[in-house]
Amino acid sequence: MKRIVIIGGGPSGVVCALHAKKNNNEVIILERNNTLLKKLLMTGNGKCNYFNDEIILDNYESSNKDILENIITNNNIDKVREFFNEIGIVPKVKNGYWYPYSNQATTIKEQLELELKNKDIKVYLNSLVKDIKKNNNKYIISYNDTEIECDVVVISTGSKAYPKTGSDGFGYELLKKFNHTIIKPLPALVQLETKEKYKDWSGVRTDVELELFEDDKYISSEKGELQLTDYGISGICVFNLSNKLVRGLDEGKKEVIKINFIPFINIPVTVWLNDYNNKHSNKTIKELLEGFLNNKIVKVILKYNNINDNTKYNELSNEDKIKLINSLRFFKVEIASTKGYDNSQICNGGVSLLEINPNTFESLKEKNLYIIGELLDINGNCGGYNLINCWISGILSGTDIGDNND
Ligand SMILES: Cc1cc2nc3c(=O)[nH]c(=O)nc-3n(C[C@H](O)[C@H](O)[C@H](O)COP(=O)(O)OP(=O)(O)OC[C@H]3O[C@@H](n4cnc5c(N)ncnc54)[C@H](O)[C@@H]3O)c2cc1C
């Protein structure tokens, strides 16, 4: 019989606990909040997007994608599917994104808590862990004003993202003490502040295509609904690009996003615009553009190009026509910063994958110390990919701990 202490009662820690509870092991979760799974309740706008039909490496960023390839495997993904099946979560699948059929994140929280109760796993709430020391083969964990000794310790304290849910980066500092390398955690899946601000289009949501360029080199593109704000840009497509640009931005690289406001035009834009104008030649340029674009976007684009609202398209110089088309098809915004940890869904970065066993998530630096969940340098896009990392690392670490009788 071993005593296993799991620090952090988020998705990864809870799932690890459920799998570690075997062979009469005593399993204890230490959670600083007065409830488990606080962040999980916020996921997917309160509906919890916990899984995805299409789980491929392209949906992740990491400094060690070659190692990640051994974690995001079909076999491990099957284990996640089986686990949710076993605990009785019925999915509702929307465009490949999985939510509980109830549409409530609380369903996942409550079903996981029920499993913890049925397995007699001890949960110590309001328990803030301050330090861990190793004494021979035992770990001594200081929390609140007391200590607890254990054989195995699991660190599942999450990242620095959304600290009001309890994850404040404690795990990084703790693991530095155990000589782990931390890839600088940066806010990701987050709104972006742009250098130029366009207050006139604030509040608009529009379907676009985005292309990201780093120091003028094409990096990636995204399609989806863009939210234009007074500080910059937001929306799932922006969040996904934020995951790709934060490291470059932090290193001082120039990050530019080109917005295609007219993704529905699939012939040369000049041809399309000429034809459209011919059919509506009595309209001013403003009236013409408002036929297919939000009037607030039209206002910004015309102002940006110094084009008078009442001009007719045919009256524009060739140079102005080109400038206008460029703004419709490649409106450039340069990224100044992100909206920070307080607003980010995850951190890009974390404990280097070079220092964990990808089959068990045990530290390669310390025996019987496991590191799981978002604390690791596994950085998924929107779509359930970050929780998938938590489920996989929770299942594999817990299974290893539970099966291993040393
Ligand atoms: C608004 C929002 C929406 C999101 N939506 C989705 C989504 O739809 N799909 C998806 O896949 N991902 C989503 N994510 C990301 C996902 O929630 C996280 O990746 C996931 O919760 C990480 O799980 P974790 O177990 O690693 O850590 P966390 O969920 O952060 O849990 C860590 C726990 O450790 C506790 N803890 C920390 N330090 C200590 C300490 N010193 N002592 C004791 N306890 C401590 C914390 O209180 C916390 O409860 C979203 C995130 C946010 C913020």
C-alpha cells in the first residue's frame, strides 16, 4: 500500500486520482480552492468542450513535438473515449467538438466527483500547498500549517492562466527546485492588442480568413468569426493564432495578421468588384461596400485609405482601387501584446517534455514524482485539445502509479 498525494484538483489531477486508486493505495487530493475543478466549469463557455473527433499533432504547439507525438496517439485517445464512456458521459458532438449532452460543464464535474466518492479518494479542500521536500524515498508536503508524508507525489497545479481559478504558476517554481527546465510560460488562446487601434469598428463580429506572418514569413492561417474591439482582435481564430505567435512576440519578432474581410470571393477581387459595381453603378463607394460588409468596417477602411464616402468606385484612381482592394483582402494589423494571463485560456510553455517519461508522466529527474496537465509544455488550440492533454496525462500517470507496487 502506498500513499499518493496529488497536488491540484483540476481535470488532470482528478483523473489521475481515479486511476491511481488500486491495490489498497491511499489517494489524497490537496486543492487550495473550496471546490474541485473550478476552471473546468468555465470551459467551452460553461458547456465544456472536452474532446474532439479530429485529434492531430497540428492542433498542438510544443518545443518538443517529437515527444508529443508519443503522447497524442490513437491508443491514448481511445483510452480517453473509453474512460468517458465508463463514467457515463453522453456526448453531444457539434462539428467534431464534444460537449456533454446536458450542455453543462457541471455534468462532467459532478460525474467525476461521484467517481472520487465511490472510490473512496480523499479530497482535502482549502489546502494550499507551499513546499515539497524529499527525505530518503519519501516526499514531505507542507500545506496550510501542517505536513503530510507520501510515497508518490503528482503535481497537477496547472499553469499561470486565469489565476483567479487557483492556478498561479506555483508548479513551475516548485519544479525548478527539482531541477526541471521550464519553457517560459506565455499567455495563449488569448485576445490580441494591435498597435493601431480602430475604435470605429469595435463590437463587430465578422467571418474572415486570417494569415499570420512572423518577420514577414508566412506562419499559419485560420478561418472563423473575428471579433473587432477597441484594443484589437479576438475570437477563436485569433486565439489559435495567439498560440503560434506568443513566443515570437516575446522574442521581439514582428507579428502581423492579415485579415481577409471578403473570404467569399473566390475569383480575382478586381474582377468581382468591377462586375459588382457595374450592376450597382449608381451607388457611392460607401453604399457599394455596405452591400457586403458591416458598415463599421466600411467606415474604418474608407478612413484608412482617405477615400471620401461619396466617391463612386469608377471615380477612384487606380492607386486608390488597389489600396482599397488590399484593405478588403489583406488588412494588416501588427500585434503589440496579448491581453495577458488574466484573460488567457492556457499558457504556451511549461515543463519541458524532455524531462518526463511520455508513457507514464513520471519525472526523469525524481523517482515517484509525476507531472501532468497544463503544467507541461503541451499547448493545444481551441477545440478540447487542452483537456485532452489533461485526460491523457491523468490516465497514463494514474495507471502507472496504480499498477506499480514498488
Ligand atoms: C475560460 C477558459 C475556457 C477554456 N475552455 C476550454 C475548452 O473548452 N476545452 C479545453 O480543452 N480546454 C479549455 N480551457 C483550458 C483548460 O481549462 C485547462 O487546460 C485545464 O483546466 C488544465 O487542467 P489542469 O488539471 O492542468 O489544471 P487546472 O484546471 O488549472 O487545475 C489546477 C488546480 O490546482 C490547484 N492548485 C494550484 N496551485 C495549488 C497549490 N499551491 N496548492 C493546492 N492546489 C493548487 C488550483 O486551484 C486548480 O484547481 C479553458 C480555459 C479557460 C480559462
